Amino acid sequence: MRPMRGATVVMTGAGPSHALYFASYEHVKKVLFAKKVSYLPESAVQASAGAVATLFHDAVMTPAEAVKQRMQMCCSKHRRWTACAKSIYSEEGPRAFFRAYSTQLTMNVPYQMCQFVVYERCKKIFNPEGSYNPKAHLLSGAIAGAFAASVTNPLDVCKTLLNTQEPQLLRELNTPRIVGMSQALSTVYRVAGVQGYRSEERRVGKECRSRWS
């Protein structure tokens, strides 16, 4: 059941975060379309709505992700997400839950903007009549998700690194903590090179462990 560690905290945060996400996305779209902002193309409206929605979504999910990733780390002592959250709070303070928030926004805002724009564009290509077509929705979603993920994956690696703060990596680099996107980007490059941006943080940690041992 180790792969399921942290699933509870993610499910707990997913409800309110996605409620805020879709509510704000639809509201912003409605407001912008209702005002008939002629100088904004439809794709810009969709991108703007996705960006605003991401701000609310990540405000809830960033702390949940931090707890989940601490539980999934190699040799993690935590078994319950509540105990993990209390440990983070007592040892590192409340700011630790939002350490990756700016990086998460830097990754997720362009991700959601790209995803919605590409998704809506693909729907028009594969389903020009606008009827209910599950195949068109699936194909459009797959293309949009793949494109957005390829653009933002390097920042996803940095976000995971900021959340986990792997002890052996910190010892290798002789630093107490990795803070901020710029430091995370430089750390990944120092440890794993350009290839590190295309992998998960566990590969960066593995590379570090092999050098440290």
C-alpha cells in the first residue's frame, strides 16, 4: 500500500480546491464574455479564466501536495497525513506548507492556460458542429494535457524538490534548505544536468545518493 500513501490528504483537498477551481473558471468566463470585451479573442478569455481558477485551486492543494510528498519520500516515518502535517507545522512552521506555492503557480498557471486554449481549439477541429462527442472530448483532452505537461514538466520537478527537501540531497549540497524556484532550478542542474528537468525528483535524489555514498 506504499504507493497509496498521501492519497487521503489529496482526496481531502481535492473537493474544495476543485470546487473553487471550476466555480471561478466558469464565473470569469461568464463575466468576460458578458462584457463583450471585443479586443480579447476567445482564447485569451479561456486562458484568463484558467489562470484565475488556478490561483484558488493551488491555494488549497499546495499544502496537501507538501504533506503527500513528505509521506511518499523514501524511508518516510509518517503513516497518517494528520501526523505528518503536525510534524511539518511544529518543526518548520506554517510557511513550509506554502514553500512551493509560487513555483506551483509558475507551473500551473501556464499549464492550465495552455491546456484550456489547446483543448477548446481541438474541440473545434474534431467536433466543429459542437454536438456531444465523447471521442472528440477524449482526444482533445489528451492532446491538450500532453502539450501542457511537456511545457511545464521542468517546473514540476522543481516543485517536488521544494516540497520534499530530501535530507541526503541537502547534505550533499551542504545547505539547510532549498528555497525558491531559482534555487531549485539551479540545484537540479548541478546534480543531474539538463536531463534532470525531464525526470522526477527521485532521480535527482538517486543521483545525489550515488555521489554522496
